[in-house]
Amino acid sequence: MNDSTTGADQGQAPPGGAGEGTRAVRAGLPEPVKHEPTLPGPVFAAHFHLPGDPTGPYTYGRDENPTWTLLERAIGELETPGQDDVETLVFASGMAAISSVLFSQLRAGDAVVLPDDGYQALPLVRAQLETYGIEVRTAPTGGDAQLGVLDGAKLLWIETPSNPGLDVCDVRRLAEAAHARGALVAVDNTLATPLGQRPLELGADFAVASGTKQLTGHGDVLLGYVTGRSGEAMTAVRRWRKIVGAVPGPMEAWLAHRSIATLQLRVDRQNATALTLARALRDRSDVTGLRYPGLPDDPSHRIASRQMRRYGCVVSFTLPTRARADGFLEALRLVDDATSFGGVRSTAERRGRWGGDAVPEGFIRFSVGAEDPEDLIADVLRALDESAG
């Protein structure tokens, strides 16, 4: 399942036809051993006993760790269930994972296509790529606009749904077009999670994500990962991780693996409530620009329904002014004014406060948590009414 398990216990992968809840609960667990825990605790080790020639999977703590191995196996089983030619690598953060793909695959003189409406840190990445002599082209996510700037590119970077605008593009169409032109394809799968969509099954070469968000879901871990077909491209990603040293701590890896067991429960609850919230907001005259791919009248719904199994926990909308948005956030009682998304506790923020996102001043990115839907919707509607006064 993962090259990092070579020579190590391969574990007990869930059956290929297992349901997603079963897979999430069982993913990455080792074979049962009498008197041992079902999920072994974190292995804290900078080095390992290594007499003689350096053979075997564990030699030095920057290269491999048994706790990473179990987590990487678990993520691989979710991203590409039943496939044996796939490798997953975990990183210290989502940005570490993103950087590993971009900087391991691109060289001076290459061209890369990025979304111009993606994650806020991508402009920083663009500036760094350009200092290395790499041409950066951008186009919006919606309407598969990146097709228009693909010719001659080495790598296409897709973010779908996009953050924070929630536009969706056709991954299959873009991947086929990119491969026909000799380009690799990476998909940021952070917002969807592997239970929402599986980029490699849609034709991508890499699925990349911030595990900080809904994958782990508790707002207490920074983590990233890359899943890709075993081969030269993933070997380069692994080499980049070794060179940069952007590795997760064993405690973070263990917490992430523990959290994945509840992923399907959390995702289903949060996605269902997100749709309920979007429906409630649709009836408000003071709410404009409402986006949620699960709404049948959302501009992205048709494409999303073809490639996504779940539509995510994030709803975006715009209030008339910055002051109104700030008043709304202050009036909320069950929702934290915080960045990030995907946690069990609902969060929301006026996204424009950071700069870098082309959004109106009153734009709200709302991450739906696991609260009782009735309580959360009532809190949101009350806060909207109070902030309107």
C-alpha cells in the first residue's frame, strides 16, 4: 500500500468493498497482537537500533517513523481503497505538502498552472516559484478556465472546491487535457476530504491536502499529506521531504490517526447541517452570493454531483457591509470567530480581514461543525437579525 511499509508489518486493510465508516474506523491498523493496543501509541524516536548495513524501514527519525507508517497507510486506504500501487507521505502541515509537490516537480524554465481563486497562501508560493525561474500561469477554478492556459505546462494545480469561493471544476476533463499535453496533475483535496472525492480515481497524479482541517477535525493538529502513484514523481516528493525536513511529530501523527476513526461520522453530520444552513440562508434578503455545492441551484452543483460523494462543510456568503459582517460574527454564540475550517466546533470569519482573497468586505466563510443542527441554525438566524438592527 505504501513504500514506507516495505519490510514492515503490512497491517489489516479493510475489505475492498467495506463501507466508508468501516474503512475509516479500521484504516491503517496493524495486525492484532495479544496484549497490544489496537492502535499503538506514538513512537518517539530520533534514531533506531541499526547494527550493520542500514537496511529495513526505520533508520533515522527524519526519514521514517512507525507512527507515520500507520497514518500513511490509513490515508492511502481512504484516498484509493483497494489499490496497491499508491504511496502516501505525511508532512508537518498542509503547506509543507503543497510545497513538496510544486518544488519537487518543477525546475527553472518550467510552467505551472495555478488557480487564481485558491488558498490564500498560493500567491506567496507563486512569488517563490517565480524567483526560481518558473513561469506561473493562473486562471479561475470555475468553468474549467485553467484549460485555456495549459499548453506547455509541466504541472496543473487544481483546487476544487476552491477556498473560499467554493467553485468546482471538472477534474476528469482537466486531467485528461493536461495528460494529453504531457503535464502532471495535482488536486488539493482539503475541503472535500477523501470521503468527498478521490482525485486519483478522477485521473489526478497527486491528491494533496491539509490534514489540519476536516480530516482530523478537532483543531488541534497541523498536518499535511500527499498521495500519488508509486514511481519517480512520488520518489521526488519523498526526497524533498527528506531535504526540507518538513516531517510531522509522532504525537501529531498519532492524534491524526485516532481522529480519522470518526471521519465518516463527522463528515456526514457536518455536511448535512451545511446543506440545512445553506437552505436557511437562501431565504434571507440580506444574504447575497450564497455558495454551497450541495444546493441544487448552486452554479457548481452539476459538476460537483458528478465527481463528489459529499459536498463539504463550508458555506460562503456575503453580508452588505464590513460592519454588518463584524456585527454578525460578534453576535454568534455557538460559532467561534476563527480561521481554518472542518472542525467539530463551528467557526466563521470575515475572510477579507487577511487580505489576499478577492472577496467583498462582507464575505463570510462559515465552517459547519457537529452541533445540533437546530441549535446552530437558530444561532445563525438570531445573529443575523441582531446584527441588522
